[in-house]
Amino acid sequence: MRLIGCAQRAMEMMCERSGARIAFGKPLSDQGSLREDIAVSACEIEQGRLLTLAAARKMDDAGNKAARDLIAMAKITVPGMVQRVLDRAIQIHGALGVSQDTFLAGAWSYARTIRIADGPDQVHMDALARQLLRIYAG
């Protein structure tokens, strides 16, 4: 959930920056590709949030072992999503985005670290695939 909070904050910063920053006589928010970045980010954040909530609910209702599939899915998808959202926010902020004047660069590094510290993506993908194959392949 902490990573999802980082992504949410980054998306909010994208919205603020795009309205406040003027480039070539117009706000950045007038650029269609930037609006697309914001829209895609909002969709991805909500997907990650819902997947995480589904995993938490299954853990509460059926236990951690029963929720392994959803936990693995969240561990695979959420950190990568956060990095993509943060990357878009950094891009919109330009040099400010990679400076220490915003939380963006540090948050990107944090999200990347989580992708390793919580187990590499490939480990979670392998475990999830094995679990799904047992269920569906028989």
C-alpha cells in the first residue's frame, strides 16, 4: 500500500505540474500525450489498489496460504506500475523530477529496490505460474 501511495502522490503532482507549467505559451495540460499519461497512471494505480485490496481481503477471509496467488500478483504488478507512474511524473517535471527537490527520484529508487528486496519479479512469476498450472492444468 505504501507504493500505491507513492504512485498516487506522483499522479497528483503530475496534475498540479501540468496545470502550472507553461511551455510554448500554453499549460502542459493542453498537450494530449500528457493527459494520456495522467489517465493511464490513474487507471494503473486503481488496478494496483484493487488487486492489493483483493489480496488483503482473501488473507483476512481465508488465510495467507489461500491468498498466495493474489499476493504474488500484487508483488509482480504493483512495484512495476509504481515505477512507470513515477517515470511519467519525472518526465513531466523535467530536471526538477530527478532532483532532490521533489520526492520523485527517491520514490522511484524505493520502488525499484522493493522489486528486488521483496523477491525478484521472476521468482514471484514462477511461483504464481506453478500454482496456476496445478489448478488449471491438472
